[in-house]
Amino acid sequence: RGLVIHKLLEEVLTGETEDQRASLLERAHALIQALGLPVAADPAAGLSDTEIAGCVERTLRLPQIAALRPTLLPEFPVYASDLLDGEERATAGVTDATSFAVDGKPMVVIDWKSDVDPAPETLEHYRIQVGNYLRTTGAELGLIVFVTSGTIVSVRAPGNLQPAS
């Protein structure tokens, strides 16, 4: 489910897939089938193209996401190296989407999450992950976007976050 949602959001942001309900539904259906899985009518029984398309559609219409959309670049690779207690620490990853200012500076890092009800320790792991992306990119704001519920958790640029294990 998470893979299909991420891929669909990526394709909308790159312009490969239109953000209209019919296009989202058709593409969700194709992506589920490409995984070799059956398309379920009921999301409780498996991957539902209707439920996934609905999640993506609602997520793209969230006010914070809609406002950033013109500046979002999906799947942005990030790399950094720094010293911690005399040892080099490397960070490598891929943000789900990053908003850039006109001058090219990263402004907001977005992490799409498909969790329905994440545990507190899972949310803390996500905060650290996004905090590391902020430290690496120089962006000041991160958004953890739970696409199922439409909940957005803001993360500000960290002072001293440790890598998640």
C-alpha cells in the first residue's frame, strides 16, 4: 500500500499522472497489478485502488500541500558528511518531496507516511528521520504527512538529533 501511494504521489508531482480522480484510480489499479497483487474492493481485504486513489487525492488537497505543490520536487536525494566526536558521520537518503525557493534553496521537506495509527515510538523515529533530512538539506521545516488520516506533523530544523537506528 505504501509503495503504491508513494509512487502515485511521485507521478502526480512529476506530471506523469493527472491529479484527477479517474486518472488516480486508473493508475492505482495499474500499480497494484504491476506488483502482482489482486485489487480489492474492500481496503480491509487487500489493496484497494479506490482507497489509495482517495488517499492521494485528499493528500494533494491538504492546504499545506496544495500551497507547496508548485515548488515540490519528488524523490530528492540528500547526502551529507560531518564529524561527531572525531568520527565522520555520513547521511544518505531520499526525501519523498522537497519544496524549493526560487533561488534553489530547500525550504520544506515532506515525508509521506501510510501508517493508519503509528505508535509514539514510530512517530519519534519519523521525527528524527525528517530532522536529519532538514540538517542535511538546510531546510527549516519538515512535514510528516499521514496520507490515510490527513494529519500533518511539523518538524523544525534540529539542533542536535542523532541518527535513527
